[in-house]
Amino acid sequence: MQFKNHIGIDYSGAATPKSRSATIQVYQSQSIDTPRCVDSPASSDSRKRNWNRIELFEWMVDQFDRSDPIIVGIDHGLSLPISYFERYRIKSWDHFLEDFANHWPTDHLDVTVEQFRGISDRVGANHELRITEQWTSSAKSVFQFDVQGSVAKSTHAGLPFAHRLRKSLPEIHFWPYDGWEIPTGISVLAEIYPSIFRNRFPRASRTVDQQDAYSVCRWLFEMDQSEQLEPFFRPPIDPQTKQVAAKEGWILGVY
């Protein structure tokens, strides 16, 4: 297998980074085991506690910092449409991350995404879609807030943490921004859209958010185990589309 650890994360942009939320769920599958739920590090034998975004970031750093290559699929946008890049004269994805974190510092302890809506000078419109979203039947714009299935809030909450991760562990391969091909032995962070996978696997007693994280983890594990994951890193898109997607990103599994 290409990776030794497969992790699926269902994210949330609710409240502040230190607020605990049942909508943040983590599943992982190591080597040959089936996906298992990972509890917040603050949990104990007597009390289970929900994750918050600060804890999740620190846990991800710890996982990526290990020697075995891992892959993490997270369900928020890791970039914004190319129209955003053009509007604000942003040259590269790394430039974008730094700029966004400065204008939307939603990783600060006591702030919320809602505080910056209406006051930030880095905004977009509901109709702006990335190409990868146009390739799906239901993915919504990363600017479309306040609707069911929206990823706008989680994206605006998660991007500053992606920037932190980029600075902390530059050796991680952020796909596809660091290239469409994955070097051998390198760990990967990729954007995932759980709706693509959630109905492929029985839900059992899991909550909706648990099922999303579980299905991402299981899909990554099964595709890697059967040697079918690698083609998804090379979606069949033309060179011009690939050039745009290298900045605005791609959802792993959209093919």
C-alpha cells in the first residue's frame, strides 16, 4: 500500500476554534485495520469529549510528523475559485494561503467566521465555482453560506489552519498544489467531498458526521489496498484546466 495510515475528517466551522463540536469527526485506518473512530485527546475513560479545531490541528501535526507516509482527506476547501485569485491579484497558492490567513484570521482563539462576514475585504459570490465543483452534481460554492450542505463556513474556518500546517510541515504534499503526482514515501493532505462516498457503505449506528468521516477513511483505505487510488490523483483534465486547478484545487475522487 502507498500509505500506512488513512484518515478521514469531517470538519466544522461553527463557533470558535476552541469550541467543542460533535460535527467534527475523525476516523483512521492503519495498515490493515478497519476504520475506527478517533476520540478527542481530551477524552478519558469516564468521559468522551468532542473535538475542537485547535486540538484537531495539533493532532494532525502529530500524525504527519511520524515517519510512515499517511493520507488525510478533509472535507473543506483548500483553496478558492480562480476568479478570487484574479480579483485580488494573487499569484500562487502559497500566496493565497498567507493572504487569506491575514484577512480571515479565523484560527484565533476567540473569533468566529461570522465575525468576519461583512467586514472582510476578501469576499466572493455564491455563483463562483471552482472547476472541480462544476464536475460534481451537488457541490456548492465555497462562498455559499447558510444553506444545507454548505462548505463555506468550514472552508473559511479551516484555511488558516491549513496555512499553519503548511508552515509547520512543509514536507507534506498538499495535493494538487504541490503537483498531481505523489512522490514515493510522502504524506498527503487532500480535499474530499464525503457526499460522493457516504452511501457506498452501510451507516450502522454512526451519526451523519461520523458516517462522512468513516466513508472517506474507508474509501481511501480500500482504494489504496486494491491499488486503485493512484489514478484519482490524475483526473482526466486538459492542460489548461489542470493549470487552473493547480491554484484553485481539486476534490480527490472527482473523476
